[in-house]
Amino acid sequence: MSLCSHEEIERIFNVSSASDYLLKIRADATVDHVRICRVFRRRMADAGENWCFNGYFDTGPFDNYVKHLADEDYTAAKELTAGFVFCNKPNGQIEKTEFGNIITISESLRYFLYFMNLAILDHGDAEVPQDVRSAAIKIAIRTMLQSEALDFDLDPRGEIPKQVHDNVQLHTDRQLEFIVGHEFAHHFLGHLNDANLIEGTYLSVRELGEKTHKFFSYAQQDELDADITAIERPVYTPDMRADLVNRALFFFVYLHIYQGVKDQISPSMGRAKSHPDPIDRFHHMYNHFKDSVELDEENLKSLLELSDIYKESLVEDVALNFESYEFYGSIYLAQWRGKVLIDRVDF
Ligand SMILES: [Zn+2]
């Protein structure tokens, strides 16, 4: 059995549409990256006869976002090619190709959100010990830094109780919907412009060598506009809108924590940023919606306080254990680690 079917291989060698292009990006990333290749081999084995490479990527957050768009937007969104890929920038991207614009969201961003949610959220009656939360936040940060191996399918880093996992997954998917919306918003607002073309790389240079694709960089105001449009454009009930604003605000706080650690590791002095600081995105969104959407102010206030506490302790940890952020490999969920799995023996 091979990773791609005959038909898929044909399409990869004769790219003639945006969906062929997306398939090729996915396949290139997979075969060039040892760990991702192993993840897929396991997925193939689990799927057996029903295996379909391109069909394996989750479409949930895309479908869930698009289905709430009004007629014209819905049609425009359906015409765009959009999907998950494994790529080095744990982010959403909109890329211009000769076949049209393609939206891609990195699966590594999903893992970042997953472990951040595990670390930060209240999981109801389920108790998540502090050492597990601290380890989870470090896994999330290392995923963004591209030092954490992307083999969570094979080695989930510990045994997470089902109730907690389900809760974390639910929040992660909803946050991803906002990120999908943000990328669609760039398209709806006509932000795509040749003058904004920049180069980016898929996957970690560390393991892959240079592989360049073209991406767009947007003015920071465009980013702020895209944040708002992502939430205003779909037809939502007031509750759903409040919910998505809340998810987006949590996402910005997570990025804010990451930014603090990253600045400590490699200060970005003078470097032009395509995105505004996450905390500015937080305040911009909060101020925009605070009078029209019901937000839990107390909860948001304690989220900000908590983020400062985490940021401070992570910055301290970087000073003391710098190496633990840089080495490529895996770290584990402290007392939830469970049975120690041995690389290439157990998975
Ligand atoms: Zn953007």
C-alpha cells in the first residue's frame, strides 16, 4: 500500500488546479519529513483498505465556519481551496498560486491550541495537576518554536482523561474556526495584493532544507480588520457570536504568552512584524465587541492575570533551562506521562 493513490500521484506530478496544489503541498511535507511520514504510516495502517491520503485531513473547522456564512460569502468561500497541512509556521496562511488563492492552516497550530487549552482552561470536575499544566504549556510553546516533534499521534505525551481530552478538543476546534475565519476575511476584504508577497517556508528548515512558497504579508491594520470581520461576517446568534469572540480572545492571550517566551529566547528588535502584537489584537477585539456582545469581564480579567503569571515563570524558566526549549524531541505531561514509550520500539 502506498501513501498516495495512483490518481493522487498523477495529480501531484501534473498540478492543474488549486486542490492539486494543496495535495502536493501536503504530500511534499509528508515524504520529506521523517516524523510526519511515520505518523502517516500509522494512520495508513489504522485505516487499512479505506486509506485515502487527501481525505485524511480534518475539514471540521472549515466546514463549521463556512456553513454560517450568508449566501454570497458562502459561495465565495466554497470556491476557495482550504485545508490543514503540516507546516513549520504554526499559523494560518493565505497563499497565492497560479490556480488561485489557497488557505492553509498548520496542524501544528492545532497542537499549540490543544496544549494551551489543557494548561489554561478550567476542566470542570476533572482535576488537572499543576505539574501537568506546566508541562502542557511548555509543549505548546515548544510546538510554536518548532522544537517539539510533531508525532503526537504516535506519542501523545501522556494519558489524558477522556473528559479532559473532549473538553480541550471542543475548545480547540472552535478556536480553529476563528482562525479559519480570519484567513477567509483577508480574502473577503480584498487584502490580497501582489505588493504584499513575501517568502515563507513549509516545515522546519531544521529537518527539511529550504523549500520556499509564496505567502502574503498584510499591513497590521489589515490583520485587525480580518480579526473583526471573521466574527462579524457569518450569520450567528448572539450567543454564538459571544462564544467566538471569547475563543478569539483566549487565542490572543495564548499567543501573548508565547510571544513573551520567544522574545526572551530571541528578541525581535527592529524586525518588521506582519501581525500586530497579540495583546493589541486582544484589546482591539475586546473594545470593538464589548458593547454589543456579552462578555464575561471577570473571567477575561483573570485570564490576563493568569497569562502574566505564566509568562513570568516561563521567562524565568528560559533563563534557567534554555536548552529545554531548543532541543528537538519530545517532553511529557509530568505525572500523567504513564507508560514510557520507546521511540521505534513502541511506535
Ligand atoms: Zn492575517
